[in-house]
Amino acid sequence: MQFLNPPGWPRPKGYSNGVSARGRMVFTAGVIGWDEREEIRSDDLAEQVRQALTNIVAILRAGDAGPEHIVRMTWYVTDAEEYRASAKEIGAAYRAVIGSHYPAMAVVQVARLVEARAKVEIEATAVVPE
């Protein structure tokens, strides 16, 4: 896996501009911050992020992959201002679950998610070296 950050560009905080990888691909669906019984336990955005990331790691493990194999993530949030205001807590949750691994990422504000209490939905793509 090679992280792609062009020379002379400032290093992005919390993500990479691109990733090049070869291997077996593992994809997650859009994953929200509910538990294994499909119950959202918190309305706090950072806590929902932590749970969604924990769910992603569980899905990756089921596919013989881990967080270190993630090459791309797309985050859908219902409130970009809340996302920015919670950046410190979201970053701490990310590092606690994923570690210091920063793939290519995008964050998109959406009008709402299918689950009414969900504030974030995350898709992940992983590449496991062969």
C-alpha cells in the first residue's frame, strides 16, 4: 500500500489524498453506529462514529482483513457543523478503533439517513495484500 500525497502539498490531517494498493478487495456496506442488535445507544455524533468504526472492523475481520487494510472511506453525516464541532472527539474515536492509519477519505453532508437517529454512515474499502 502506498499513500499518495503529492510533493509540495501540505500533509492532510486525518486522511491521505490517495492510496495505491494491490490485493484482494473487501467492501463494507454503509455502516451506522448501532450495536449488534441494531440499536443506536447514543445520539452523540462521536459515539456513533466510534460504534460505526467498531462495526466496520468487525465486518473486515469477517473477511480476513483489518483496519490497516482500509484504502478508502466515505462518511455521510447529517450535520457538517456538528461534525466540525466534534472533530477532536471524532479523531480520538477514530484513533482508538482504527489506529494511526489514514486512508483516502471523503465526508459528505446528506439531508438524512434511512435510520432516523443515525447521524453518520460510513463505507469502507480494504485491500488485503496477496
